[in-house]
Amino acid sequence: MAKQPAGKKPVTRSSPAPKPAATKKVAGKAAPVAKPAIKALAKPVAKISVKRIATPAKSKPKATAKEKAPAPKKVPAKKVATKAPVRRPKPRSADVPQIELTAKQQRFIDEYLVDLNGTQAAIRAGYSPDTAKQMASENLSKPYLQLAIAEARKQQQARTHINADALLLQAWMIATADSRELTEVHVGCCRHCWGDGFKWQRTVAEFNKDRERHINDKTTGLIHKDDEFDEQGGIGYSPLRPPHPECPDCRGDGYARDVIKDTRYLSPAAVQLYAGVKRTKDGLQVLQHSKEAFAEKLWKHLGLYEKDNEQKADPLTTLLSRIATASGNGFVPVQNDPESATVAKPSAFHPRQEVDDEDD
């Protein structure tokens, strides 16, 4: 028996299906032909419904609002020739009419800016001395003259660079300046503080001078040749050294001396405070502006003083008035003490003298 070659699968032969038996013809009626039951034998085949899936067409991206709206065409702008801005003077006031000043009124304004004295400015401007006060009052009350004076003051401040800010700064510098930049009091040691054994001490120059004098006195015979020079506390005295705390002469307090500072090296505030020097019989006196006066001006400018100077009121009277008003007891404080001895005011009424009844 032949063998099947290796590597090949065996072929299975299918047996032929049996033929159906032939039906016999019978005389008479024709017998019904038996049909094979195909439906029973055949397995039900599932109907596969194939739907045609429409492939989605490539959708275009939705156009945005900007893309939908057609872009406006750019119209080239017309070139407009720019003119340089013309500086026009600001109107003084819409309510005040601008009236030309007379020569005398302009002279009055110029003179008024000198000392801000209306009467004297009117006299210097040519008005009669008898009516100068009245004319100055009239001129200063006219609106257009007030505006002219204000403009003239602005121009004056622009020329001289003097304004309220500069004066306020000067007052502040004087009020806050340090007086020690002009004069100082230095305390140094005394002659005995650092001498040998707390004896009187000389400087080097004083020591050499006294020693030469002692030698000359020996040669001239004013002193004995055997006398020796007394060096006392030695040399090295300097008033710049601090006092010795155990010095028996100054008790450690030293001695004070006045020092006047060099005005070439003063600070801006000290320059404003400095008012010069005065030579007296006792020496130089450094003059200064009053710090209190300028401080008071600053307080007034800042409104630190109470209205109508109310801080001078008696605090006790004010307190009692508040208590009486709050409690409603009818108590009213008085300025004068009722218990103090008071002198009765003179009166025209005199007490009647009592007369004893006498028997007739």
C-alpha cells in the first residue's frame, strides 16, 4: 500500500449522496409525488442585512464671523498738513471784563507791589494825599484791578524766583536749624587733671619759656644759683583732653570754653539761621534769627492755633460749664470767686438812722 508523502495533509473523500428511490406508478389515481422535506432538513440561514454606510463627506471648517464678513477695503487716508499749535494766552476770567488800565492805575499797581501798602502806593502814584486812602480802597476793590495785581505778582515771582514755597522752606530751615553749628561749649580738663601728682601742668612752650626765664634770673642774680627749676606737674597739658574724674581741683567737671564755628562750612539750614556777629567788650557775639518767631509762623500756616485763640480759656471754667450743661442742674460757674472779699459798690441809698423815741 502506497504511503502518503510526508508534509501533505490526507485528502478526505466525500461519499456520494444516495439517490432517492423511484416511485412506482399505480393504476388509478396518480399518487402524489413526495417532495423532499428540504425545509425541515435545511438549517435556517440568518438573513444578513447589509446596509450601505455612506462615507461622510469631508466637511469644510466653519467660517468665523471675521471670515464670513468680507474684509473692508483699505482706503488710503488723505494726508492732512499738521499745523504747529498756537499758544494763546489764557483768559483771565469770563465774568470780569478786560478793561485797559490808565497810566495812573498801572503806576498804582507797580507801587503797590513794593510794600503792599495801598495808601502809600496811591500817594506815590500821584493821587492826592487827602483822598489817597479812599482811592486805594476803590482801586483794590475793582475786580479788573485785582486781576491785574495778581498777574503782576505772578510775573514778579517768576522774575525773582520768590514764591510762597521758597519762603515756607526758608522758615522751616530756620525753625529746625541746629544752633550748635554756629557756637558750641566744649568742656576740657583743667591744669591739674593730668599733671604728675595732680600738680599744675604746663604745655611744652610754657615749660621752655619758664625754664629760660629761670636761667636768666640765675645769671642776673635775681635768684640764688643753687635754686632749682620747679617742673611742677610736668608738660603735656592740652585743653582738648577730657577731665580726670579724680582731679582734686575741678572735681572731674573740667572747665568750659566757648567755640565759634567757621561760617564757611555751615549747612544750608545753619546759613539761614546765621545773622552775623557783633563785637562787644567781652568778645564776639554770634547773632541768630529767632527760631521761635519762625516756628510760630509755621504753626499759623499749618493751622495749629485754635480758632479765636480758644486755648487761652480757663480749663477749669470750661470743664465746669460742660458738667453743668450735661447734668442740667442749673449750676453756672462764674469767673470771680464768690468767697473772695469784695468791695461793695457805692450806692445812693443810705440806711435810715434809728432815732430813739423821746418823751416830750
